[in-house]
Amino acid sequence: MAGVDASGGVLKVRLVEKLSDLERRIAAERARQTPDEALIRRLTREKSLARDRMAALAGYGMPAWARDALPG
């Protein structure tokens, strides 16, 4: 892929932006007079998935031998 380094830099930036947006949306929904709990649960799940993706990019949750084989 052109423009994407081996460490997934572009993807990391996009995930950080997505996490920030999800946190903002969750806070805004909770601040409403009658928050939509189903929406908050869905956004929270999305946030959890984005965190998991970031952890996977960083090599967490992988055995040491697999992490050592990653470039960079």
C-alpha cells in the first residue's frame, strides 16, 4: 500500500480520531435530558472495538515470539 508505513501510522491516526469522536458523541448523548441508552451502548461497543484494533496494531495480545517478528 502506498503511503502507509509498516507500523500502520495512518491507521493509528484514524483510530485515535475515531476514539475521540466516539468519546465526544457518548458524552453529548449522556448530557441530553433523555439519553438514548441503546445508542450509548452501541457507541461504547464501537469504542471498545477501536481500542482493540489499536492494541492489535501495537502488538498487545500477541505472543512474544510473534511481536518480536513484527517489522519496526
